[in-house]
Amino acid sequence: MYSIGEKIYTKKNHACGKNEWEVKRIGADIKLVCTNCQREIMLPKRELDKKIIKKD
């Protein structure tokens, strides 16, 4: 389960070089914001579950 404000780390780095994201919105899709460059993405929960390595 994800919660707003939680930090998530992905297996692959983002184009900016960081792999740390912050959860901003939860719904049918989960909105993430890169903690380095502030890029926002939205992913379905099932897809996100496959891409993360750990949560804080």
C-alpha cells in the first residue's frame, strides 16, 4: 500500500540520474514526482509494483 509523501526507489534511474520518487496522489493511477528534477509521472499500481525496489 502506498501513502502520500512516501519515498519510493525504482530499479532504473530516471533520466536526471536519481531513482528516488515521492508519492503525490493515489487513485486509479499513482502520481510520482522525482525528488531531483521535479518531473511528474503517473503509473498504474500494478506497473509501479514491478518497478520499485524499496519504500521508506
